[in-house]
Amino acid sequence: MDPTHNPKTPAGSFHNPLDYLHLIFQEIKNIWTYLIALIVGLLIFFFSENLSWVNFMVPFFVQVIAKSIVRFKSRDLNLLVELPAQRDDPSFIMDHEGRIVLSAGKTKALFESLDIKYIQQFIGKKGFDAIRINIDPTCLEAITVPVEIYSSKTRKWYEAKAKPMFLYCGKPMGKYLVWFQDISFRKEYDLQQKELLQYTGALVSRLRELVKKDNALENIATFILNNYQAVFIIKKDEEKQFIGFVFKLKNNKIERSAPIILPESSLAPVFQSRVQSRIVTDDITRYASEGIFQSKYHFDRQVLKFIDSPVQNFINYHQGDISIIVFNSHKKVTIYEKQFMEVLLNLSQSIITLVDLARENDAQFLQKVMGLCAAAEYSDQITGKHILRVNEYSRFIAEKMGFNDEFVETIGQIAALHDIGKVAIPDIIKLPRKYNQAERLKMQMHTVYGADIIETMMGYETKKDFRLRMARNIALHHHQTYNGKGYPLLKNNGNILVPLSKNYKDYLVNEPLSGDEIPIEGLIVGLADRYDALRSRRQYKLSLSHEEVLKILAFDESYGIAGEKWYGPEIWKVFIENEKEFKNIYDGFQE
Ligand SMILES: [Fe+2]
Ligand SMILES: [Fe+2]
């Protein structure tokens, strides 16, 4: 409140010398002036024994002139003294023990209404200690470092500052001038911002899921709808169109509107904000009617229809290609809320950009995978359907084993590449008879060639990219067995070798990998591939039934290996418990 408008402070109207006359007149009217003049006059008479009207008139005029000069000179100071009393936030004087020694105006009224005698009753012992620790009673000038305290009485956060008081001789009075400032909005904003950072941090860690489910906007909107009734998120798409969705909560569930395209000619706040590059915000309470408010902001009809209740207030902000407009804040819109919008939009934009990049990256990756798969199909007798089924079985096993979304999604895309190495041995593949020993060893090299092809064709980022590493591992290890009877042989003197040599003879001196030495994705795809190969008809064999294949996988007599030993107990358990699903996948993808 502006103290100059307070009718209780007449000093506020003094602006010219005429005011001085007004003050003189006031002093003349003051009964105390007469009483003091009478006492002084009598004292002069007592000591001088000279009774004269001058004895009384001189003290009278001296008082009137001196007092009015002092009052005239301190007219602004009077206003300033009023200031603490007019503040909404408490300011007072307390002693060592926290006893309120002096308060005035609103502070006094507040403390009286809450029956506060000691400041501890207002901010607790902890709050009092926090202020007291900061006060240095020997320091004449310094105001204490502000401390943040909470009052359960007013349910507000305050920043408290204090200053020790001193006598003119410099001796500490043992009293402190204390003043509070309400920082509840800022505290709430800090808290909200912290929550936002945590929330978006969690979103980034679930980026793959956001890409897969295509629900990044829903996730951002969910956070926003904690504080607003609805939110419209608009993005400029590749055709430079403004396309967006409105989100609102209905029965605690998020609802998304159909896509809304805003024409370039729209006068909606989105465009005002874009043109002016600033936050646009307003509140209906500032306008005489809803009509005036509506016509000023040209809210899009589809947006209003979806929100389905009158717009009371909104905040609109944009950055880059994204605009966000929130409707009907659940609380008063403050400067902090606007700042919060800026942070929110920054983080939202980062997430949306990351999702877009991840999606683009996925598309490029899949293109490469499909290209390689096409090559594999030419080289082998395998069909596109075999490849798709191996992807599906592998995805299913990984999901049942409890791997994360990224693992499941990736293995479900690239298990298809397991035999890509066969493109390097077309002569062996096409042999119309059983292999001899040397041919078998050469054929087994398709694992090494496959890993090499993936590393080369996918660029030299294989080590960095999780998906490429997995693709390479699958190509290299899908013929390993858990009990160490598979190939390629990659262990020498306890060291696991990098398969650099392209000559099968170089591997003969090595030992096989076993157990945890084999990447799990290799074993998973190994089972998927073998189940499907046994079920399928090939040039050299007939197709087998699901039940027949189950028996062979459980114990393969030609190799003398049980399923559990071949793939490890974990994978085998998933297979046995869900074997019907493998039949369903096989039946679902027929030639
Ligand atoms: Fe293979
Ligand atoms: Fe295969």
C-alpha cells in the first residue's frame, strides 16, 4: 500500500510553504503548547519574581515555531516511519529470547490476531534459531544474511533479515530489528522447477519408450496438467504447418484432442507470442465481459470446444518450433509462473527434439537392416518370413526375460541379420549335398563374416552404438551353446579373441565360449533361429510339427545336448513355459 494515500498521515499532503502555516496553526491549537508555556512562565516568575505576559508568550512562540519547523522538516520522514507498519509482511523488534518488543500496524494486528508474544510461536524454534545464529551482535553495520523460514501460522515462506540495534554510545541494546518478506511464490516455483527437472530427467531416460509409444507430448502434458486445466502444444511440422493437440484431464485420465491445424492467418495467442517473441498472458478478470476478452485473443474454436469451459486465464510462450499455451491456472499467475513456462518449454523442446532424432535414427538404422536382410535372402534359401519370425521369437523371449524396452525393441529388429555372413560363402551354401569336414568349417565362418560385414556396412561406430553391437554379437554368436559346444571358437589361453582372421584354420586351435562368455542375445536368437529352421521345409529336409520340434529342442540326439544346456536355464525356461506362443508366431507369419 502506498502510505502517501493513507488518510491517517496528514503529513503526506505538505508540499509547499503554505503547509508550514498549516502546521503553525496546528501547534496553536495544541493544548500542550499552552500548558508548557504556562509552566515555563511560572518557573521564570518563580526565579525572577517578575510577573509579565512576556514570561508566557516567549515560550509559547518558541514552541510553536520550533515544533512546526521540526514537523515540517521531518514531514517525509514521518511517512517513512509509517512504512513498516503498512507492510503486509511482518517487521518488528525482538530481544535475545525472541520476545516481540515492538510491532506496529499490520504486523501488530497479525501478531495480536494469532496471539504471538514470542517469534518462536510464529516461525517455530528452528526458524528463530536460524535467524539468531545469523545475527552478529558485535557488528554495527551489517544486516544478517537472509534466511528462509516457514510459518505454519500463515502457511507462508519468508525470507528473514535482521539487524542488531545499538545505543548511541555503540553499546548493543540486546534488541534486533527483524523484517520478513513473503517468498512463498518463489519457493513454490523452486519446488515446481525441481519437480520438472526430475520429471523431464526421467522422461529422457525413457526416451526409447517415448519413441515407441509416440507419447512424448502426452507425458509433457501430464506434468503441465498438475497446475492447469488444459494445455495446447503446437509444433511446426515439415510442411511448415502449425499442428498441435489440446490435452486435458477427465476423471484423472489424460485426453488428447484430434490434431488441430492453425492457419498462418490465425490471430490466436500462439501467433501473437511468436511475432512478439515474448510470453503472452492475460486474465479475464481484467475485462468487463467475457466477450471482450475472447475477441481480443481469438482463441481457436476447436481448442475452446475441446477445453469445454470458459477461458479464465492463459499463458502462452514459444521457442523454436514449439509453442505451449496453458489455460486456466489453478492458482494466481505470478512472475514466477511465467519463468516456469520458459523452463518448461526449454525442456519440452529438448525432449521433443531428442525423440525426433531418435526416430530419424531408428528409421535410418532400419533401412540399413532391411538392405542387409535383402542381401541375406539372395544368398540363402531362407525367406523373408523366416527373418520376420526370428525377429518375433527373439523379441518375445527378451520381453519375457524382463529386458528393457530398448533391448527388446532392438533384438526384435535385428535378429533377422543373424545369417548375413552367408553372403560371403555362396559356393558352400549352394552345395547340393552334405558338407565334408572342411566345408562345414568354412560354413561355420559365416558367423565371423557376418560380424565383419555388420561392422563394415554400418560404419565404424559399432562399438559405440548399442544396436550395432547387438547386431554384431548376434551374427557372431548365434551358433554358440551355453555348455561350450558351439562355434566360432574364440577362446585362447583364457582370453576371448576378436575374430580378425577370415581363415577358418586359424580358429581350430581355439576353445569354444561357454556360459556367460556368450552374449545373451546370441543364445536368444540361436533358439529362435533353430526353432524356425526345424519347423520350415528346406531343400534337404521336410518341415516338422511344433511337437516334433519341441522334442528335438528338449534333447537333440544327433548332438547329445539338452535344451537347457544349449541355451542356458533362463532362456530355456522362458521357451518351455511359453512354447505355444512360438507355434502362434510360426503360424502367424506363413509364406
Ligand atoms: Fe547361422
Ligand atoms: Fe536363420
